[in-house]
Amino acid sequence: MIAVSFALFCLGAFGSAAAHHCPNDWVAFEHSCYVFLDIKVPWTSAKAFCELLGAKMLEVESKAENDFIVAQMSRSGLSRVWMGINDLVREARWVYNSNGLPLKYSNWLSAKFDNSQAYEGGEDCGEIFSNGGWNDLWCERYYQQTTPVCEKRPREVHG
């Protein structure tokens, strides 16, 4: 009886009970849903695909999230995936695509964070390797394209 009363109190105090669900084929982690698209495209196309799905590109905010992504990459046999980060506005000032704020977490492979000028404009977009390390890459690299990962909040289902 006490447990039921406490549960009713919590529902009254905090709103109705709600469960969070990810769409089919998306994977849940912490407060987000992720989908690893079965295509390899340039960064700008990856961004467009995620937006079509009502999502943003992957924006890693912690080591735990980075580790989760690496585990999913391993399960899927992926060697590299795009992230929704860039330094397009100011070189070496990396920000999240969705809000333009500086990164909360990063895991750059020092040898890979080089802004190679081999391509017009340098390397202004980010990717994750299967070892968890990050690399800067030319956004429109067509000859070796990368897999998009999209991220969005789960939908709330009231029960």
C-alpha cells in the first residue's frame, strides 16, 4: 500500500509516466537514439540524410558515448563514421553542427588532427575511427567516403 501511494505521489508530482522509445532500426544510449546508415557519402550528404530523418549528425559529448559508438561500429564492421562537428568558421575551433557550441569532449588522434591542405580549404569535418580516435577530414572527400551516424532524442510515449 505504501509503495502504491508513493508511486501515485510521484506521478502526481512529476507528471504522467512516460517511456522513451527509439524508432525501429535505431539504437538507444543514454538520452539519444542513433542510426548507422548503410551508405558511404561525403559529410555534406551525411548531414542532409540525417536532417531528412529528423535528426542531427552524431555529436559525441562524453567518453562513454564515444565508447558506445565504437562498440556499435565494431558490431557493424565499420571502420570510420562521420560526426556532426566542424571547424568551418574558424580553423581549429571545433564546434557542434547543431548549435555552434565548442566541443564538450574530444578524442583527437594527434597525428590525424593535421588540417591537411592536400584538398581545397583543408580538413574541416570530423570522423571517428574504429579505435575511437578522431580525425579531421575534408568534407567533400568523394574518393573515400564515410558512413553517416544520425542522432536524435527518443520520442516520449505516455503509458
